[in-house]
Amino acid sequence: MAASPKARTEKESTTAEKRFRNQKRGNDGVDESELLTVPDGWKEAPFTKDDNPRGLLEESSFATLFPKYREAYLKECWPLVQKALHEHHINATLDLIEGSMTVCTTKKTFDPYIIIRARDLIKLLARSVPFEQAIRILGDDTACDIIKIGSLVRNKERFVKRRQRLIGPKGSTLKALELLTNCYIMVQGNTVSALGPFNGLKDVRKVVLDTMKNIHPIYNIKTLMIKRELSKDTELRSQNWERFLPQFKHKNLSKRKEPKKKAVKKEYTPFPPPQPESRIDKELASGEYFLKESQKKQQRMEQIKAKQAEAVSRRQAERNKAFIPPKEKPVVKPKKASTETKIDIAALKEKVKKAKKKKLGALTTEEVKLKMEADEKRQKKKKK
């Protein structure tokens, strides 16, 4: 009996699944996803002469220009640069007349990528990175990134402010960024030079570009600090970190200035606007069209005379304004003093006389009488 088509398709699908699992597991039966994970502390073996004993076929060279103010520093540290590159069999030349640095391979050079690292070294030296930091680029675990920020902001004043925001007060923001990313960062002119591990350079580029887009670096620094703590936890390392990271809302504080006169849009109608009346239509409506030329001329003259008379009367009224007397204020009569508010002068004189006779702190007549009576009573008691 022949198998049904449905059973055939099921068998084919199961065999395909088995084949896919075997391919994924490999020869030893280990899952491919486990093989892709890099163990902690693992480092790739350094590239030696045994890996490329025959050397390179062609000579490669790179040159870069440097500014005038870097000439004195490069002249001092150039013997150290030559010594460091000579260990990797790279020749380096400094041309002070042209203001350029050149690196090129030799017959002894065995590492094909070392010329790229030498090119990055002279680029960093040209962009004001000190030799002590720039020499780290020759290592396998270090890379560099030169971020051009000059063309990101049009206004020069705004560009200077945002660049200063990236540096921070006394370089504190830049120092915090260096500690979180393990990178050396140098802000010079229209470029930002970064030197360090690949993951750190990725974070530095993001922070720099966001700062030039008017996003404060403190927000990115906060997220980097949280990520750093989460990466230490072995359980959370393989999970999604979205729930732990802060979500910052963009507040647009600078509102657009509204115009004083706003043009009110008319309601849309599919019909075209009515056709404006012509001069003939207006004359027909007023009846002027049917008048003779002499009548039309006479009508125009009357209109002109009426306008002239109106202008003359207006002018005459303006002239007569000077002869119109101003309105006088009404005379206010002085009010008579009321009898109620009159002062009794005789009573006031007597009061003043009494005050003069009386000494300051003296007793009144009633108090004197009482005092005398009290003294008499005391004397009588003593006699008894």
C-alpha cells in the first residue's frame, strides 16, 4: 500500500527538524548559542610573526597634517613615537616644513593591521591627544573614534555652549564619562577624540551626539551608571533592561512666538468666488450709462464742487478754533464759619492762667485739703 500524501509531508517535516537540530548542535552535540557566549576574562591571542612569517607584499603608507601650535610638542615627543613604532617595524617621518606626519610599512612588518593603528596614532597626535594616551592605540584591545561636531550646530554661540556643557564645570562631566566608559576623551576645536574599548567608544559617540542635539549629558550618564550596576549581576545580564532604565520626557520650553495679526482662514467651498462687477455693470446699476456726455460731465463737476465746498468748510472750522474762548471755571464762594465750631477765647485764657499758676507735679486743691485733714488727725492721736 502506498503512503498517503499527508503522511509523506509529516515525515519530511520531522526529518528537516532533526537535520536543523544536528546542524545547530554541531559535532559534539553542544548547542550553538552556548558556543557563541564569550567567557569572562577571555582574551584573543596576540598576532605574532609565526602567524605571518613571509611578511607583506606591498608597502603601505599614511600621512596626516597637523596644526602649527602642535609643532613644538611633536618635535619633543617624536623620538618616543619612532621608538614605539620601530618595535612593530613601522617607519615614521615628521616634516616640519609641510607640517605633516607620515607612517609606512617595511619589509620586516608582519602584522597587516598595525599600519592602520599607526595611522590612528598620528591622527590622535595631530588632534592634541598627549603621547602617553595616544600610544595605547597600538594595543589590540584599544580603538579610537574621532567625532566631528562642528557641522552639527549652525549657530556658533549655541555650539560653544553645548560643547562647554559636554566638558562640564572644571571638566567634571567629561571625567564622569571617562570613568563610566573607560575611555580617554579629548575635546579640541570642532572634534572630540575618544580612545578606549569598543563598547565604551559606542557610548561616548552617543553621549556626544545627544549633547550637540540639546540633550543634557547627565541623562545619558545616569543610564550608563544603571547599566554598569546591572551588568555586575549574573542573573540580570541576559535579561532586558528596559524596565530598569529611566524614561526622560523631552520638554520643549521655548515656545514659538505667535504673530500679532492672525490670518483667519475662510471656510472651504468648492464653488469659485463671485465675479467682481465691471465699470459698465456699475454704471448700468446707477443709471449713469444712459446719460449723455454733457450730463455726465455736469454730474462730475457737481461732485468736484461738493468736495471742494466740504474741504473749505472744514478748513474754516479749523481756523475759527483759535478764536473760540476757553470755558471759564465757576467761581467758588468762601463758606461762612459755622457757629458750632467757634472757639470760646475767654475760657481758653482762663485755662492758660491756671496752668501758669500751677507748678509741675503740684497737688490739686482737693488733694491739699485731704492732706491737711490727715495731718490734724495724726497730731490729735499723738497728744492723747
